[in-house]
Amino acid sequence: MAKSRHRLIRLAELPVDTNQGFRIDGKPVLLCRTAAGVFAIENRCTHQLAPLEGGRMRGTNLFCPRHGQRFDMRTGATVGQLTKIPIQAYEVCIDEDDTIEVLLPD
């Protein structure tokens, strides 16, 4: 499957233990940075369709700020009981000038 590359922000603009939402080609995408790495996931909880931006992160897990549903940022898989519907996880690259790039399916 073909993927399109989207340059977003420099790594220094996304401090560790923060996340920031973007709209890329109409898709809500959340960039997350923890000590475990930089992740890009769908910015929409599948429990009540609320944005995930601002959710607490621990390791590779993100907690929905509304009800605490947990998602694995590496795969989008759910961890918990509120929903079994996963979210999209996207490939992330850091280019030679430390810009975070997200690869989205075409």
C-alpha cells in the first residue's frame, strides 16, 4: 500500500510527555512523545469519539482524557473494557534535520 509522507514539527517542539493534535488530509492525527519514543495515532477515542489530545501517557499507553480508555500507541490496540475497537496507528520517522514525519496510507 502506498503511503504519503507529511512533515509536521521539529522534535524539540514536542517535549517528552506531551502530545499535540494535527489535521492531515482531513484526518485527526495525534503526535505523542514519551521516553519510549514518538508515536502517531488517530486523535479520536473509539469509546465516545472524543479527541485524545491532552490524554495522560505512560510508557507506550495513552489514556483518553474523557473516561480513561487506554490505547497502545505502537499499534492502536485497546487496553481496557470501555471499547474493543482499536484506533489507527501511523508510522513515524525523524528526518535528518530532526523534523517529525508521519506516513499515512493513500
